[in-house]
Amino acid sequence: MKFTHLSLKASAAALAMALAATSAPVLAEAHAETAEESATQFPLTPEGAKQFVEMVEKEYRAFAEPAARIEWINATYINHDSNTLAAQYGAELSVMSVNFANEAAKYAQVDGLDPEVERKLGMLRYAISLPAPSRDGAAEELAGITTSMGAQYGAGKGTLNGQPINGSDIEAEMGNLERTPEELAEMWASWHDNVGGPMLGEYQQYVSLANEGAKELGFDDLGAMWRSGYDMSPDEFAAETERMWQEVKPLYVALHTYVRRKLNEHYGDEVQPATGPIRADLLGNMWAQEWGNIYPLVAPEGAGDIGYDLTDLIVEKDLDAVEMTRVGEQFFSSLGFEPLPETFWERSQFVKPADREVVCHASAWNLDNVDDLRIKMCIKQNADDFITIHHELGHNYYQRAYNKQDFLYLTGANDGFHEAIGDMIALSITPEYLVQIDMLKPEQVPSADKDIGLLLRQAMDKVAFLPFGLLIDRYRWSLFDGSVAPEDYNKAWTDIRREYQGIVPPVERPADGFDPGAKYHVPGNVSYTRYFLARLLQFQFYKAACDQAGWEGPLHRCSFYGNEEVGKNLNAMLELGASVPWPDALEAFTGERQMNGTAMVEYFAPLMAWLEEQNKGQTAGW
């Protein structure tokens, strides 16, 4: 996803757990002898459970560092050998993790467990996002289904003017404002028909098999298993995410109402009616999850001129890739964090090598779970990469802060935290910050009349994403718990998108189609709620930092650069990793025990007031 810069390599520990979660399902019986030995060696008692967890952490730690180094080589030297090694380690880790999860399920039933042991047993059980049933042939069947769906997605094509067009190209063309409504509708419908539709039967089988595997691990269904990683019951977590959505929904509805009017003015009533939902293919994105590509159609007059261009400032300073990264490091140094180790500068990939293929997608790594910190980027001299550097370094400092925790705790407090830390740092690149680091002259700071354009552009991505970030898992939960019957899979998808996003397909959808399969994370078996959480948490963290810094101006202009008190408080949260329930970690920095959307609402308050003025006389909602 365009907004996700953190790869699965947040730490060697996270790598181990993540590879287990994303590998093809494997039978525990594949290493039945090992599992039997561990059960014999460690009795089903509180002490035996403790010994089992200690053994697991020791084995994971020994495995994770070489696995992380193989993954690093595979990402920075792509060739047959590195691909082979990465696949080998991934398969081995999958077997190990399934064995451990099955054994953890047995120990979890023991009475009188130490709370710490019980927490770790839970982490081992829900770390696997795709549990295979243990009966003969089930794991192979599930692996075959997921491999098939992944291959279909990867090879999927839509059409444009009757000609085939691949996934990356069609996504780019959906954001091309020169395309006609007819062309947009053709691309949208052909992608969903060609990619999602053929998966329906296999996805139904996947739901049945994955649910069976989840039940063997002690969960009601796969959705309940996914929701069990948040230090509360699955039902409580579902209610919490809905509560958070209701806090930000008025902001989304106001944005929706404004954007719908602008689209109506641009395309006319026949294409986009003035009331009701928005046509899904008109929002500049195949899934209508981010709307930034159509900002030129909705921008207020004069909003494009903010008085400076960050890319121009970088070019004027002639900052190369390493120098841009040093500026990012200085942000954290100003908060009192120790400088990055010298090995960071020796081992990171800052630019794309000229002599080999690499993965350029930005990511942050800690290969030894101590201080072998690195970033992997192909940095260019532009504003996007400057912001991304700050974001990635946020992950690196988080990784280093919790490096003294037990192995299973070497990750974020919940799966929304890590990305939110990086995003919170990226929010901090304000004009005021650029003045503080001598990249912008005080007289170049844009006046308040430019704020609406800046905030609207941000909202087109950050606010527009929220309902999609929430609904994609809520939809899947309804399939996993059986509340939506297989014959209604496509109708339920259209219904929930209308309910939460206020969008509708550009053409009639077939009952026997499977439109959600046209979104990578569905056939890819990737839980999505983490992205919803991260979108809100980044503003909650940002506001906490600004409050601690004594910032008194509009929240969106806040800079806490140079405030060591903020750094001290931030580190108190970061160093906990996942060692405590996330409300404890959240409280350590923000003083709050609930994730919420109120900070985002405050950040966009000037935009909300403007939208309400613009929307007078309009019918809100859909």
C-alpha cells in the first residue's frame, strides 16, 4: 500500500512472527516428533508452560537473526540464490511456528498460569494469520488455495479501451484525470470481474478450512482469532473500533459531501448525482480508499501555492541521500535520543545500486534485535523521500528502544503502533520545523489562508481512508462467523461499502462475483484493521507530543523539534514494546488508555469548519 512504509522486518522477532503469519499453511504434524518431544519434556502444568515458553523464545531468537540476514540479502541482492534461501527459511519458520502455536493451545488450557506466560501463549496462538487444520491433506489443500488466489491476483489484468492492462498500470490510470467516466468504469469493472470473480469458489473453501484451523487453536473462528491480539475480547475490540469510527465519521461525511458536489459539478448529474453515494471509480483509486489523486478537481482556488516547495529546498541545499537521512536523525537527536550507530551508515541501502536488482520499497530493519539498525530505500532528492526518511527512522528508534525486552515482546504494543510512530514523525515536518533546521526562511512560512488547501490535500488521503480501513476486516469477520452466507458474499461487500464509505459500483454487480478479491489483502490473507488504528493513533501521538511541548497554535502547525521532555516521554512508551497491554503503553506517553479519533478531529478542525461552510444547502450523507 502506498501509505505503508514499514515492511515486515520491523525486527528479527517481528520477522519471525510475520513470516509465520504470511507463509503458506503447514501441518503441525510435519514436525510431529519435535512437538511430541516438547510435550513430553514440558508437562501440562504452570511450570511446564513456563518452560515451554522459554524454549520457544530461545529457538525463535536463534533462528530470527540468520533469517533476517537472509531476508536483507534477498531484498538488496535479488537473484536465484537469495530467492531460494529466503524461501527455504520461510518454509522452515512456518513449520516451526505452526508447531509452537498448536502446543501453545494445549498449555493455554492449564489452570493457574503465570500472567506473563499466559500472555505469551496467546501471542504464539494468534501470531499465525492462516491456521491449517491438522487432519490429513487439509494444510496442503489450504496452501493450494492461497497460492492459487495469490497467483490469480498477481497475474490479474483489466482492460482499457478493450486492451489488456496489468495491475500496476491500471491502478495508475485510475488516478489519471484525463480518463473519461466510461474509461474509468471499464477499468473498474474489468479489474473486479477478471481478478475477483474467479476466486469466489476458492475463497469459500478458504473460509471453511481456515475456520477449522482456528477452532483447533481454541478460537470461535478466524475473525475472532485475528481480533484476539488486542488485550481484550474479540467482541470488545470490534466495539472499540466502531466507537473510534463514530468519533471521526462526521469529518468523513463532511469531506464526502464536499467532494461529491465537486464531482457533480465536474461530471454532471448523469455521471455523479448531486445526492446519495459517490461512484466508486471517480475517486482516483481502484478501491476508493484514498482520494488524493483527484485533489486538483476539488482544490480551493489558489490552494496550490503555499509559498515554498520542499523539493526545491532540498535541491537548493544539494542534500544527497545520506545528508537527507542525517537531517532525519537530527530530529530524534533533538529529542534526546542517542545517535544511530555507525553501522547504520555503513550497512543501510540509501540509493538504488546500479549493478543489481533490489527492492526499493522503503523499510526499517533491526537485524540482530540490538542495534544493527538499517533502512532500505532508493532515496531521491525530493520531498516525498525526505518525509519517508523521517517516517522510517521512527521505526528504527522504536526498534532500538524495546531491544531489551523478551523475544516475543520485540514489536509494537499492538499492530497499529509501529506504523503510527513513523506517521507521527512524518506529521511533524511542518513549516515551523523547516525553519528550525534552517531549510526555510521565517518569511517563507505560509500564511494561515493557505492552511485549508494543505489540510484538504491531507484529508483526501488520511480521512478518506478511514472507513475503508475499518470495513475490509469487518466484512471478512462476517464471512468467518457465518453471518453472511456464501451466496451473499458479493452483495454484502457492496452493502458494507455503501454503509461505511458511501460509495457504489459504477455498474451493476453480479451476485456470483467476488469484488473483494480484487483487493490484494483479501486473497493475500492480510488483516487490515492495523491500518485503521495507525491512521488514528498517529494523530493521538502527535497531539500528546505537542501538548507536552506546550504548543499553543493550531495543532496542524505544531513542531516539537528540540523538546527533550517529549523525547523522554516518547521513549517511555517505545521501550515497552509489546511487554504490557497496549493501553498501558498508550498511557505511558499520552496519559490516555483508549485509542481515539479526537486528536484527528482537532487537527482537521479548521478544515471541518470550512467544509461546513462549503456544504451549506447540501444534503449530507448518502
